[in-house]
Amino acid sequence: MPHSSTDTALAAKTRLRGLDDDAVNGEPLADALDPMLTPAEAFFVRNNGDMPAAADAGAWRLAVTGEVERPLSLSVAELMESFPVVTITAVLECAGNGRAFLDPPVSGAQWRDGAVGCARWTGVRMGDLLARAGVKPSAVYTGHHSPDRSLTSPDRPALSRGIPIAKALAPETLVAFAMNDAPLPRLHGGPLRVVVPGYPGSAWQKWLDRLDIRDREHDGEKMTGTDYRLPVQPVGPGEAFDAATFAVITDMPVKSLITRPAAGFLASRDEALAVEGWAWSGATPVSGVRVSADGGVTWTSAQLADAVGPYAWRRFSAAVSLPPGPVVLMAQARDVAGNVQPLDDAPWNPRGYCNNLVHRVAGRVL
């Protein structure tokens, strides 16, 4: 059973199941992700440590320090008043989403399919903040800092990630104070969080209170070793590896999720079955989705709706006719670079990141 603190913190998250973890972590079933904008009660929650006490947005301040000409200290109100406010629709996905399906298993939070969601994020461009501060030529990386602390070592941060300076200056990267047109909830990092479309959720630091500009790749908590990194060369189960050869994850793979019908569905043989869901990727646009109901022997091309933005997920839909009996639906997405979701062999790595194995939904045709 999940830790009792998880039960309490996730009480309002009516569509989530808590993970068996001392930190507060929870995910929904796939069918809860059917709306274009993931509602708060169905949006996954990921923590690496404790959560800071509920904060008054009026008293919260953000410091900008490090390799800048003019260090800043700004309230949330000053952010809203002093910089253009922008809104971006973007997918947020934990790098460990799908970890539970790896074989052999790896340690870490055992996410299934639900550590992903799509939301409207509102805030100010990180690039505008950095322009006001005056980024020095020595700037290479950001370091993100928050008041959450490790559960095992309370004197240490729970997480302190960062991003390359080029991504920090990109127009899609935000310091956000709203989610789906409402103030950013505490569980999702309120009053302030980083929004880094295309990057894994670990880069989207919650409860941001200091943005430190570094002259080297950031080396904060869970930024080094194998944390949120992938091996440059493939590493198989049981093989020795050198953590120094692992690279920071800066892109998420192409992926899809069936949201209709839900697992355990019953369908009629007399009607074509409508299969719908979402497809997304990191920096490389999705180009298509196909659906199979016979283990990949035959496929039906899905219709792919236009995206509402370059980092939002895209709706796919297909109609398939099925004989009576048990059936397993699969959806497989591809991107414009030719990358395709694997059917059977998940991309195993020692930490279980970026598993984009095709999604399967089992049911029965009557």
C-alpha cells in the first residue's frame, strides 16, 4: 500500500492511484487522460522527496543569481506585471513513465502508462527574466532550486536539476504560475515552477525559488551519475557500465496512448470499434499513428488531428472491425524523423527511462 502521506496529499486527486513510495507519487488510468487538457484530478504527481509547506503566493520570491550582470529578486506579482505573460499548451511526462513494463525490472517508481498529461501553462518566458538579469558570456547551464528536501537526508535538496542555456532562452521555456487557467496547485509546484516543453518532467522544477545561472553543466541533486540520464552506448541487463558515459535526457521519444475504449471494454461484433487516444513526442513532431487488434499482423492507419501547438499532444482516431472473442488493441506512433514505437522489446536501460513501448488495451468483442 502507498505511504499514508500519499493517501492524504492525493485525496483530492480522485482519478489517481498512489504509488507504493514514501514520496507523494500518483498516476491515473489511461482512460482518465481522454480530455485534451488533463484535468487536475487526473494529472499525475511526481515527487523525489517531501513537499514544502503550502506557500502564500504573495510572499513567494524568485531569485536569479550566478552568471548574470544584475541579480534579481522578484515576487510573483512583479513577474506578472514586469514581463509579458504567455500561455503554452505542452505535454509533461516523467522520464520514468512505463518503467513498470521493463523486463528485467529496474528499481524506481513503478509508473505504468499514466505519468503524463497535457496542460495549458501560463507564466513568463525564462528568456525574458534572463534578459533583464543580463546573462554573461560564461553562462552554460541553469540550476533550479526549490525548498523541498530529501526524505532520507532532510538537510539536502530533494531535486536540483537544470537545462542548457540555449533551452533556457528558447521562447517556449517558462517560469509558470498557472495551469489550465488556474493558479498553479501546490501538488504541481505552486506558486512557481519551470516549464520546459519537450524535456522530461525532471527538468520542470516545482516550487522554484532560485534560478542560478552556471558556467558549467549543473551538478545539483539528482543531476549527476545515472539520474535522469541515458547511456550513450546501449547497456544490457547485467552488463557493467560507466556512469560517466551517461548523458542528460533532453528529449522525449515518440509515444501514444489509447484512451478509448478503456481497459476491460466490451464491444459488439456488429459495429466498428472506435479507437482513440493521444500521440506526442519531445522535439520531433509526430507524423502518424496506426492501430492493430491482432498483435501487429494487420494495421489500420489512424486519422491524426492537427496539433494545438508544437508541444501539445495530437488526437488520433481509427475504426476497426473485429471478430468475437478476446482482443488486445495496440497503437503505434511514428515521428517525422522515422522513429517508431517498439512493439515488443522496450529500450531497456539501468534506470528504466524513456520506455515508449506501444500501449495495449485488452477487451472482448461479443
